[in-house]
Amino acid sequence: MHNQNYQQLIESWSKTLAVVAKLAEVPVALVMRVEQEQISVFSKNDHNENPYNIGDSDVLNGSGLYCEHVIKSQQQLHIPNALIDEKWQNNPDIKLNMVAYLGLPIVDNEGSPFGTVCILDNKEHVFSETVIELLAAIKQSFEVQLKQLHHQHIEDEKQQLEDLAMLIRGISHEINTPLGIGITTASIIESNIGNIQQKLTEKTLNQKMLINCLKTIKESAKILSKSLETSADKVTILRELLADDYEAACQQIALYPLVKIVLGKYQHELNSHKVKFHIEHPSDFDSQVFIAPELFQQVLLILCKNSLEHGFIGIENPAIEIKFSNYPNVIKLHFFDNGKGIDESAYKKVFSPFYSTNRISGCSGLGLSIAKSIVTQQLHGEISILQSAIGVHFVISLPKTSYPIAS
């Protein structure tokens, strides 16, 4: 997650740097990052005269780079023309024809050097106070975003630990219960066999006693077999939950007809619970996405089943509605029901393994966690729950192309 957030940060900063470069009328705007005695290009503007590439790196100490001075001094550096400056006329950036430089240090959430934000020009350039103030404002903005990213990382780690703890507790409950029954029945079988052996040794075994013992053994064996099957089923579900098959059979497919097919297959179940469903789809809407259809079907069925098992208990005229919204890189599917809804305090928990508000009825609490795992890991999308005045509102974002792209 942290690396994914960094990637989003790079993309966001690149857009900001493009604007800065345009306003400052320079070909190059960069964010340089210091890591393990190396300095590298973290983010950059996209310009045909920008010779730097993300990931380009050099040893920091003794590099002679403009940015080395900024990082070590933690001060602004403004060089209008390095070619006529004895201190800078031999620095490595001259080889790339970068003779003018303006840079400021960036610090991370702890106040330690993160790197620099800088702009460079291939000709003499005395940067105006307006440009200097603009770059200073960008520096402050970037530092705020780094702090926010750090806090988000901490929250993500806390949530992961909570999910792990819930997963461990859930596994213990789901597996221990049938295993406990199995151990008890195995003990009963062993006791009855021992009893038969003892009576045989004592030559006191009669037909009635033998029939009763065999009957108990047979019934216990059935219970033992059922318990082992239940344990095996739980393990299979957990394996599906933790699956990371990123190469599922994805294909370009229209989402709207697929949703109709899925709900059509589930229509008998919905009808038996008197649930009405409606799919809102504009006639000119192109719903092409790149997904594995069978995995998406599983997700949609999980949402429907979740509504039936949790949302519609005691609800008159239950209904499910699905809407679509189109974005540049994703299609968003909105799933609504008019059921009891979910308390807002539980929003962060609903996708956690084994979280259930209806465990008394035998619900394992794995459905939504499996749905999230499929959407995020195998469909390269996102799933979330939004506030709703009535019932629930889930949103699934699915990519239009074969590469996961942030919406």
C-alpha cells in the first residue's frame, strides 16, 4: 500500500511540476530524493527538452550536483548562469546543458531531508521573486503531502494489524469448532471400541450391547466426517480469500450486459425473497472494462447475498438498484439496497475477514472480505462503502484497460 501511495504521489507531483515548469518558462522541473547515500529523480515534468528520467541516480556525497548543496545546506540555491560562476561551472548538470538552477530543500514528516524541488533551464535565467515564491509554496505543499502520506501509512499498518488479529481470531473460531467436535466424536468412537474389546476379553459381550456400541460408533463417524468436511471447506474459503492470482482470465467486456446476466442467474433467489432489482443504464453509455467475468460475477453475487442475509431482514418491499458512472480510466458500478444498512462506525470493518453482525445465524463474515480481495488483487480495481440515508451503497471501480490506472 505504501509503495502504491508513493506511485500516486509521483504521478500527482509530476502534474504539479509540469505546471511549475510552464509558469517559470523552463524545460525542467524535478523532485530529487535522497535515500541510502544516493540521490535520484523521484518525479519530473514531461517535456521533450527534459534530459532526466525517473530513477536516474548518483552518489550524493561529492557529486557536485546543485541539489547536493541544497540538501546539505538546507537552504535555497539560485544560480542564474553556472557557466560564468566559478563555483558551479564544472558541476555535472552542465553536461546536460542545465546552466540555470533554482532549488529548495524538502523535509519529511520527521524533519529529515527528503530531497529537493528544483527547476532548471538550458540558458541563463534570473528567476523572478514570483517564481521563487511559487516554488516555495510548492515545497510546502509537497511537505504537507509527505506528512499526510506518513500518517496514512501508520493508519494502514494499524488497520492491517487489526485485520490480522481478526483473521487469526476468526480462523481459530472457524477451524477450532469443527475440529473440537471431531476430537470429541473420535474420543467417543475410541471409548466404544475400548468397551467392546473389554467385554470381549471378559466374555461378557452380548448382542444388544454390541448393536448399541456399533450404532454409537456409526453415528459418531458421521459426525466426525461432517466436522472434517466443514474444516476442509473453511480452509478452501480461506485459500480463496488469500488468493493472489493476478493473471486471472481478464478480457475486454461490456459491464452492463454482464451485470444483467449475473442478476438473471440469481433472479430465482431474489424472487423467492420478493426482491425487486433495477439496472440504470444510459443508452449511449459505453461500459467496456478489462476484467475476469467469472470473478466479477462472484463479487456481485456476494453483494446480493449480503443484502439478502443481512440487509433485508424484516424489510418490506426489498429492492436492489445498480447504476454506472463513467470516468477517464475506470467504470464505477454503484450497488444500492434499501435494507437496514450498516452503521457508519463499522465501515472500516466490513471488508475485514470474519467480521459479521449475524454470526448467530451461521454467517462466517468472509463474504465482503473475499469480494474486496477479488476486486483489488485480481480485478485491479477498488471497492468501498459510501454513506447512504437508506440501506447500503457500495462502489466498485473497474479498469477500462489491461493496466490498473488510478481513477
